[in-house]
Amino acid sequence: MKILMVLTSHDELGNTGRKTGFWLEELAAPYYVFKDAGAEIVLASPKGGQPPLDPKSNEPSFQTELTHRFEADAGAKAQLASTVRLDSVKPQNFDTVFYPGGHGPMWDLAEDPNSIKLIEGFLAAHKPVALVCHAPGVLRHVKTPAGRPLVEGKNVTGFTNTEEEAVGLTHVVPFLVEDELRSKGGHFSKTEDWGVHVVTDGLLITGQNPASSGPAATELLGLLAKLSR
């Protein structure tokens, strides 16, 4: 089993002067769900190399047992420091793809033609795609073979308007994940802020927030097992 994980290369939090990037728990939790299941994991990002970590995600209040495990894992950190370039990866070389969130993806991956093509390619090959927290916003320009928005008529979730409001970035982000998925015709559902919520619709798995990233990865492995029967 070979799993691609796609991270952001974007590190500027709008015009705030603050830094952003990927959210550590959303990489660490799925990473170990996959690794502990024996999967081979490849990390990719638009620019390749070391992707930017959202510094906030490494603050004590957001650390977990798995973020500590990742920080102490020399192999994982070496892999993170040398992500492959996104334009070099192809769906045929992987069984599935997982997109961790953080605010960074809203600026680069959401608009990245390579990411759009990659997601469309995985789905065309009947391979599942999973995205959590802000990463479902990366689907905003992804289309079906018929040219319709991918999320149209699909059950989806992602970082909610109230969660964005709670972190004070409603007017900083380029768009709101919940509003964007709804505007593209997605059937958006959610649980309480910061609660665990994972939605599967066909080959598409979405998770609401950082706490949903491990459960979304577990759901993805279950779907892969079902598809391989």
C-alpha cells in the first residue's frame, strides 16, 4: 500500500505579517495511522523540500501524543525536510492521496493546477481521496469528467465558519471552506466546533478539523480495504 500525502508550500497568513503552513497534528495523526498499518508514505508539496509548519500548531496546547512522536522521529522529520515536488507525482504510482490542512493550502493548493489534476486523476482511476480541515477547500476548482464541480451533490465537511470565527481569521483567509463547498453545491454537514466529524461519499473522504484527521485516515484505510476486495 502506497499513500501520497500532499502538504502546502505557502507560509504567509494573508496580510497579517504572521506565518502559516500545514497543521502538525493533521500530518502526524494520519502519518502514524498509515505507517502503523504498514503503508509506504510519500510526502509531496508544490515547491518540494521542507514545507512550512504553522508555528501555532506546535504550541503546547495543540500538541498531542502523535505530534510528540513525529517530532522525535528522525526518519519522519527527514522525510518532511525533503518532500517531492507535486508536479513530479502521478496517481498511477499510489493507492490513495491524503491532504492535511492548516491555512496554507487555501492559498497555494486550492489554486494549483497540478493539485487539481492530481485529484481528478486519482478519482478517474477509482482511487479514494481524503482531505481534512482547511484542505477540503482545495476541491474548489476540481471538476467531474462532465465539467461540473466535484463536490456538487456530494456529502462533505471541512473547517466550519464558526471554527474560523473562533480563531479570528474569517476576514484574513481568501475564502471560507464551509461557504465555498456549499456554493459549489456540496451537502455540507458539521458537528460542534472542534468535535470529530468525518464524511465519506463514494471515493471522497472529508474531515472537519484537526481532531478529525486521524479518524479520516482510519476511514480511508477502511475504504481502501473495501475497494481491494
